[in-house]
Amino acid sequence: MSNDCNEALPPKVIEGLRLFNKKQFFESHEELEDAWRDEKGSIRYLYQGVLQAAVTYFHITRGNYEGAVKLYGRCMKLLRDYPDVCRGINVGKLKKDLNVVVQEVQRLGVERINEFDQSLFKNVEWSEKRVWICDRCGTQMHEKNCKVSCPNCGNRFDCSDLNIYFD
């Protein structure tokens, strides 16, 4: 799993995370579901866990106590074995945020779920990791202060030129 965690996020996941952070949970779920379906490797379960977090929050916005608690359980099972950061997603923080949200939902109960304070919905934190591959020797390059260099052959460029090396 750790090797899977070091790869870059696909565009559909990035869009799903952006929608999640805009509190557009249904739309986030749709994008993440597409990414989950497209992915054949085991990392798909990370995407499924995040999409179920979006559905958990969606159920809360609709006053659906049972749906929120049920999806929360599924989501946490999927995210349980992932490290705190995977593919740039801060999974550890997401799990903590989900716990706070569902504890409040459970405190309110079925009768008062509509009183839920949506300011408790926190953004998913992630970094859009770029993967640069050297066109001269095929080695993964490293970026520092927008300067990208190859540790193997010394090839260099400025990362603001997105037309080259972006994989």
C-alpha cells in the first residue's frame, strides 16, 4: 500500500476533493465514484473511502441520521488501514474530522439532526503532487522552489513551464 500512496492523484480525484471542499458533497461523490470505477488497483479503496465521507456529509445535510451513521461506518472501514497521508491526501485529519462530525450527529440524534452545525464540516487537505520524469534518462526528477532537477543526469528546468516533463 505504501507504494500506491506515493503516486500522484488522478484529475477526477482532484476535482472530487475540490467539490468536497466547496461543500458540494453530492457532486464530489460523483467525481470520486468515477475515479473509483476507473482505478483497477487497490488504491481505489482510498477513493471509495473519501467518496463515502462525502456521502456521509450529504446525508447529514439532508437530515438522514441513519444514512449518515451507516456511511460513516463504511467509510472508516475503508480508510482504517491507510497511513496519515496517502497520495497527498491527509487521511489522518479526514478521519479525525469525520469522528468529530459523527459524534455531534450522534449527540443530536434522529430528532435533532437538522440542528447540526455545518461549520463542523472541514476541508479535506491534500497536495497536488506532480511527477516529473527526465526526458534524457527517464529518472524521476525532484522539485525545490519551482526548480526541477534530475538527480541522475543533472537535467534542469523551471517548473512554471508545464508543457514539458509533466506526467
